[in-house]
Amino acid sequence: MKGSDLLVQSLVWAGVKHIFGMPGHTTLPILDSISRESSIRFILAKHENTLVSMADGYARVSLEPGVCMTHVGPSTANILNGMGSAFRDSSPVIAITCNEDQSRLDRDAFNCWDQATPFRSITKWSVQVRSARDIPRIMRSAFVRARLGRRGPVQVDMPLDVTAEELGDVPLGKAPPYGSYSCRARPDPELTARIADELLRASRPLILAGAGVNWSDATAELVRFAEMTGLPVAVTSGGRGAFPETHP
């Protein structure tokens, strides 16, 4: 077993069915492992900004993390714009950015650059894997962080020597509990009571529904609340679809 096999098995455990990506020599071990896993489909994109948008769109429709993969250097740089968009709109995108061997990093090798620092301000978490045996733990944490509370993108940087690392026969055991946590934020009872009081005392109250309604799958609850209170409803650009636009 190689590190790439552990990575693909971790994605299977997380329920991933599709990976949007661009190939390159740093992605080859992962692509080899994907080719042996029938439950995951690799979807080739024409440009990196397109592939991260595909993962973003998949996340918005399925309400589950969308996974994308890039090659080293300019390939990874090209997803910065899309990851920033996912961060702004709270979309859970998992970006696997492939990199050169760790021995070549920080030595001004061809196409090598710091692939972590630029992502730290536009992701919920940016991490570089240093050992193949850390892959299951880090990937589980990546999926938890992407979905926990306010959702958002995560970057996992995978050096080539990590994915190509030979591990021998590693007992996989049972799947780690990817779904054993609550990704919903619990409302503060006192704050909820204050909001209700403000609404009752307001002369011209208005509901402005955002993308959080869609991510929480709370459209039915929003409609019921609006009908019960008689409050008018508007939606933000990210909240399109959160409320029926033909509703009186």
C-alpha cells in the first residue's frame, strides 16, 4: 500500500463519489489509486479555476463537500480565486493541492512555491501532510472542519514523496466516524428570545434570508415562520432559492 491508496481510502470513507482535477506528474500516484477504486469518478477539467468551481457547485447542490485536485505550482495558484469565492459563500470545498517531494521544497525548484500561506486567509484550514501515515487523520479533520459550524473550504497540500511512500500491508480496519459529529450550530436561547422580542416591537420588520438558509436546508422552516408572522421576505444573492419567489 502507498500513501495515495490511503488517501483514496480516506475519501471513500468520507463518502466521496467525484473528484474534479487536473493531472500532472505530482498527481500520478493518486490517479493510479483512483483508477483502482470503482466508487470514485475522476472528472477532468480544462482549467483549474473551472475545476474548483465544479467542486463548489457540487457542494452547493449536494450539501456535501466537493473535492478537487491540482498539480504543483501554477496549477495550484489558479484555484486561489475559486477558493476565495467558496470561502466568501461558505461552500465546503476540499482542495487537494499536489506538491513536489519535501526534499525539493524551499530550494527554489522549478514551479515550487509556498502553497500554504496564500490559502490561509481564504480557507478554514490549510495543512501540509508530512507523512503518509498521517493521511487518514488529516483527511478526517479536513472533512470535519469543512462542514462544522459555518461551512467553508479546506486545503490539504500533498507532497509527491508522501503519496508515493510505500507503507507495506497496513490494516485499514473500520472506517473512522466521519459522520459522528453535529455540523449544525446550536442557537443561543437568550439571543433567540431577544430577536423574537425585537421583531414583535418593530414597526416595519423584514426577513433578509442568506445562503445559511440553503446550507441548513431550512427553507420549509423559513416559509412557515414568514407565513406565521406575516413578515415580508427578501433574499441575498447567495440566498437565492432560500424562499419561493412566487410566494405572495
